[in-house]
Amino acid sequence: MKKILDFEIPSVTYTPPVDCKLIIMQNAELEIQNSLWEHFVRIKNSTYVEDVDFIDNNMWESFKNLTIYKIRKEELLPNPMKVVKQYIEDDYFLFLIIDTSKIRNYVNYGGETFRHELLIYGYDEELQYVYASDYFDYKKYRKERILLRDLEDGIQSALNIEDDYLNGVYCLKATTIPEYHRRVKKRYDWHKFYGDLMSLIKPARESNNYGFYFFEMLKDRIRTPTEVVRIRPYHFIIVHSTFMKQRMIYLKKCGIEWPQICWDRIEYIISKGRYLEIFHAKSIVKDTDIDAEKEIMVLNEIMLEYFEFIKEMISYIEDNIFMDAGT
């Protein structure tokens, strides 16, 4: 038997958890837009700026348009095909952490142990393959076939990996949110969105770990580099602003006419973000010294524009949404 669940690689990729959620929900446009409405706004920074992420990145249960069933990784052993087949037949995607050094599709196959998140979306029982998606070269998210015996080795080896934050296997599929639930939540959504926007420009006083403080962290790393800064924080600017643009497009379809200045600002942010990412990537590829002064100048331009963009959105919500609602 053979079954492959239908999905396409998201147009914007960032991390396996974000990509996984987008893949599962993108076949139903309404569901993915509803998810973007509620998620992928607030930012959480770690001590290492490279790990900047969305605050709800790994809060799986908060995604109300996902059906989630969790099993232990040990349940896949010693017969992973049987378990994969069972859930794929019920249209569940499987998302788990494996040891990439045991799977020949990864560039570090046969090397040092390294954990990563794998999305399984199909199987071929006769040929003993599973169909999976990940950053196999740690650069580009793509789909590949994995030998079942490699998957088993990767799972077995990952049982001893201490930082398995998933702590098992997530079995996931999209759920249609009832129309009544959408109507009831509409007002709450605006307040949540408003609060999420405020968190970007006015992070909690007791901590600088939230909001656009990641711009400052990145500039500090550029000024005093102990090693080359990875591309991820640069790409995050594009991902965050692109999601914001998609959210605006969705809300426009719902009758929200954002001021032209909002559209102009978000296009500028995305464009500048792409320029900065390419500029930094070329420095890495050519192994040349980073032009710190230029990168910081562009970062400042993006940061100031993003602050103004968020303030424009907040003002619009206050003047048009909340005032019309009498709140």
C-alpha cells in the first residue's frame, strides 16, 4: 500500500514548527488565514539573537484549527511502518525529532549526532519508504523519500537526545473551525491582535526578551562579532513582515481598508529585509568581512519603518475598529 498526503512547500519558510503548521493548513485557505490572524505576531528573543522566534512557535495546543494527537516515540519502534501507515491513513501528519546523522538524506549522515524536526506526510509499504520534509541540507526546506530503516535508526538514536522539546510524536491534521465559533470570537480577535501589536513596540518592562528588541541584539552582535552571525535573524525580518502583509490582505478581503501608508511601509520593510539578507549572505559566501556600518544602517531603517508601521496599524484599530464597536 501507498499513501501520500497532499501539500506544497510554503512560499515563506522559517523553522520546522512554523513550516509544519503552514503546510498542514494551507490546503484550506480560510483555515490558514485564520491561523495567521491569531498567531505569528509576537516575538520572543533568546540570549542568542540567532534564535529569535515567534512566541507561540511551539505552543501547539493554542492553534485551534489543528487536531493534535500525541504518542511516545517508543511506540514507533520496532515497527515504524505500521504506526506511520495507521496515522497517514487517517490523514494525520507526523512531526517528531530524529537524529539526522542516522539518515542518509541529511548532509551530516554518518557524522556527529544532531537533532532536527521531521515532518512525515506519506509512506510506501512495498518499497519501504516514508515521505518526509525538512531542511536536509540545513538551508532549504524540501520534500524527500527516506528509507524506513534509516528512519528507525534516526528515531532510536534520538531517544537519548536531551533537548527533544516535542517529547514525543505529534500527529496533526487541519480542523475546520465552526462558523459560529468564528462569529463569537471576532471581537476577541481584534483585542488579541491589538495586544500582540503593542507587545512589539512596548515590550514588558521587566524583560527585554520580547518585541523588537531583537533589532538591538542583532546590532550588538554585528558590532562585536565573536563569530559570523547566521542568516536566520535576517530572514526572520522577511518572514515576520511577510506574514503581516498576508494578514493585511486577508483583513482587506473582510472589509478592512488599511491606509495606503500601511501598504507602502510594509512593502518597504519586506524589500529592505530582502536586500539586507542577500547582502549578509554574500558576505558569508565570499568569506569577506561584514560591512558592519552598512548593515546597522539598513537595520535602523527597517526598525524605524516597522515601528511607524505598527503605530499606524494601532491607530487605525483604535479609530476605526474599537470606536465603531464602542470599546
